[in-house]
Amino acid sequence: MSDKKRILGLLLFILILGAFFRFYHITTTPPGLYPDEAMNGSNGLEALHTGLLEGGFHVFYPDNNGREGLFINIQALSVGFFGREPWALRVIAAIFGTLTILGVYLAAKELFENNKIALLSAFFTATSYWHVNFSRIGFRAITTPFFLSFGMAFLLRGFRRNSIWDMVWAGIFTGLGFQGYIAFRFAPFVFAVPILWQLARWWRARSKPHTFASGLPAGRQDFRSKTGEIALFLFITFVAALPIGWYFLKHPGDFTGRSKEVSVLSAPSPIREFAKTNALTLGMLFIRGDCNDRHNYACRPELNLIVALFFAIGIAAAFKILFSHTGSSQERMASATLFAWLFFMSLPETLTREGIPHALRSIGMIPPVMILAGLGAYAAFRFINNRLPRQIVLAIAILLCIYIPLQTFYDYFIVWAARSQTAKAFAADLWHLGQYLNATPQHIKKYVIVDL
């Protein structure tokens, strides 16, 4: 079997495994229906009832603290097709979550130009409790790692292949990301790193002595060509994001929403509060995770112990590449991009002071965390491969590839799904009450008394 077929086979297996985690028992797990999900469904039903031509589908829904409309509108189509069921809302998240695995693979491959790192990154994403959990809830936040991964993958691919179409796709994914979830607003700082890195490299090459027929130095003409590609990417991004940008221009109050209320800037000591939220965010990966029963299981760290170890090794490896110049220019750019990705996509969490650590607000960190874990696993196995017999190394790899998904399956489907706290977190009692009322004959008058 050729290497290409083997890689495609492994990638297909990882995607199937990831799809299993995201679609298995989707009709019953999670139990109940959380009010935020129900609100999405309610807006979706209104959109279906009103219709597209009459303005029923919106780019932004201002109620319930304000929500970008792209995900809700897709959920509306799902409800219209599958019916008024919680899983009809959640299956859209499962689709986004499954496709994100492919996005992480492509982004990692373009960053490090290494299929093994890319496959490991995809595997860790597919079996991540953190990502699986949000891939099964009808929250729009799951769109953030999807659009980030594919946007980054196509941008880097466009640089590598000098492809206009790659730049167009990069702009589409990036622009639509702004219509997905509020955390994506920090994404431009992430994309700026590879763009500026490439511009700097091309600028340094502008004085090459060889010239084209145009009379321009090769480096200078190449620089003009690349700036044109970047301009195309930015233009397509602008066009794809224009609907929601236009909405915020006309409704500036909806742009901030309730973010001002929970901002660290409103704390008595913003710097101290920011330092605290950063420490808690870093700690959630290794020590104590989100304690919200909708977001996590029993305050456990967001990373499996083995994946956390690989992530730590990956951080060390990326630092070494970046600051000791042991890697190529491509690897240094990749390391710088991942560090920027981690920092800027942590800001939706670290700039707030409510419910920290908060696995939902930091969801944009998932791709760089998994790619760094993939880098760390690759470095770790290269290290032990030169010191242990091949059979032992292979046995360790197989055991880890079995242990990690089994641990996630046990934690999520066996323990977390059966907990009474989980049912309470998803308002299962209200959902069952709603089912009872819907089953009652329509001629019977019904009164619902809400205790606020």
C-alpha cells in the first residue's frame, strides 16, 4: 500500500471515529433541552413560518443577549426537515464538529508540512471530550473552530500553491466565521501572523538579481503578486462578513451585547483580574476544568492526561523551534501562528470574569491545542523510537490510541450522560413537562405558571 493510500485510510478512520462520538445516541444525549438551545429553535420556527422572502431569516437575533444568525438559520432548516426535536438542533453542531476534524488535519498539514503531525492532531480532536461535548449541543460556538481551521488551512495552502481559488475559499471561511460566534472577532489577529510573516519573507527577497521580462526583480514581482493574493483574501473575507457587519453598523448596541457587564475592565483591578483569568484558563487544560455540568464532567481538566502531556511537550518543541532557530522558516512560522492562535482565542475567556474557567468561550483554542499536542506526540515518539525496540514503540502507540477514545467514551456516554446533574443542567424536567403539555388534547385549556 502506498503512503498516500495509507494516510487517506487513517484519515478516513479518524473521521469515522469522530463522527461516531458526535452522532452516537444524538437523539437522547444530552438529555432535555437547555433554554438557549430552545431559544434557537424558537427563532428558527419563526424564521420558517415567516419565510426567507419576507425577512424571516436574520443575520443577527438580538434577543437572549444577542446571537449571530448563521448557525440558527441552519438549525431552522434542520427543524423544518426533521421536526421539532432537540436532536434536530444538535445534529447541526455534530456536523460542524465532525468536519472540524478534517479542518484541523488540513491546518496542521499546512503548518508543519507533516502528515504524521496532522493525523495525530486530527485524532486528538476526534476523541477530545472538550470538543465532543460541544459538538453535541445546539450552541453556535461550535462554528468557531470549524471556520478557524478551514480558513487557516486554505490561507496557508494558497501561500504554498500560489492559488487564487485557495485564497477565495480562505476568505469565504474566514468571513463566514464572523457570522458564527462572537469569539471569532479575535480571529484577525491570528490570521495576521502568517500573513505578516509571508510578507516579511517576500520583502526580504525583493532585491534578488534575477529579473523577469517585465524588468522587475524576481523578488519584487513576487512580492507584488503575493500582496495581490492577500488583498483578494481580505476582499473575499470582507464580502462574506458584510451582512453582519452592515447589521452592526446600523445597530451598534448589539455589537457589544452584555460583554461590558462581565469584562475584566469593569473589575476594581483589571490587571490583577486579567492575570487571574489567564492562570485559570491555563489551569483548565491540566488541573481544574470548567465546572459547569453542561460544559464538562465534574470539573475535570479539559485535556486527557496523555493528551495534556503531549500538549506540554508540543509547547516546549514549538518554543525551541521558534526561539532557538532549530527548525525551518516554515516551522518557525507555524510555531508563531499557533502561539498567537492560543493567546488571541483565549481572550474571549480571559477578558471576562464570569464562570472562569469557561470551556465554551475558549472553544477557539481547541485547534491549536490539538495541533500542539500532535506536534508533542510526534516529537515524543521520535525520541523513544531511537531508544526502544520498534515492537515496544508500536505497542505503546496502539495502547494509547485505544485508551484515549475509550476514556472519552466512558466519561461522556457512561458517566456524564447518566448523572442527575447533567439532566438538571439541560432542564430535562422542563422538557418533559413540555412533552406532556404537547401530548395533552388541544381542547383542554393549559396554564403554565412560571416561578421567577
